[in-house]
Amino acid sequence: MAEAIVEPLRRAAADESSAERFEDLYRRTSRRIYAYVASLLRDPSAAEEVTAQTFERAYRRRSSFRPRRGSAEAWLFGIARNAALDELRRRKRRAALEADVEDPWCAGPEDGIEGEERRAAVRAALATLDARERDLVALKFAGSLQNVEIARVLGISPSSAGTRLHRAIEKLREACHEEL
């Protein structure tokens, strides 16, 4: 009889603790998740929607998280990556956009011509990378992930992630140097 009373209380306490941990994860990562998704989608409103989907999916699947397989942040970025790729696939099925969407990282008019030229050079350089390389760069710089976490998100070894990232950054440097 006592077990019948205690078990629901244990489950309720575990659910409350899980919700608190999830809220902490949200607070730590929401801006970085948005930055990563926005760098892939180049559309702030779509990035907000995909970020919300990411956290909704993660919350519903929080019981599937296994700490021994990687950090909670890497798990969350994996969910974000899949949600962003779903959105990109959905967009390909729709008519192509005719205008270039505003860059979410674009500074205001006070930044000046030189800053705009630099951003344009970086955008052009990023366009020279293939999708996998852009994803690596986005996870590293927009997502602020370590190479080990990037490897977990992409399902590759940490040394491979580091090597591929290094090569992508070198390509970016060369392309930026040519643009400027």
C-alpha cells in the first residue's frame, strides 16, 4: 500500500527535476541554437520557428537522451540540425525565393562600408563551401561547439571533425583573401 502512494510521488519528483534540467539546458543553449539554425536557413523568422521545434522535439524526447553517448548540448544541436535540414528540404519543394533574405548577423548602418564589404566577402566565401563544410563552420562559430561535440552531432570522429573544420576554415581564408 505504501509503495502505491510513494511511486507516483517519485515519478512526479523525477518529472519536476527533469523539467528543471530541461529549462536550464534551454537557457544555456537557446541563443546558440538560434544562431546555428539562422546561419543555415538565413531567414530569422524560419530560424525562430525551427528553434522552437527543436526544443519541442527535445522536450518530448528527453527520456531518449543518453549521457554516455555525448553531452546534452550535442544531442540538442543534432535535433536542431535535423529540424533545419527538414525545413531546407521543405523549402526546396516550394518555389525558390527570388530575393536574397536579410542576413541575421548583419550589423546596422553605423557599421559602415568597410564592415559591409567584409560581411559580403565572408558571405561569398561561405557560398564557395559545400553544404557539409558550411554545416561544420556553423556548428563551430554560430553554435559555439567544441570539436568533440561537432563530431557527435555529425556522427564522425573528433579528429575527423577537427581536420574537416581546419580545411573548411582554410578554404574560407583563401576565398576571403581573394574577395578583398
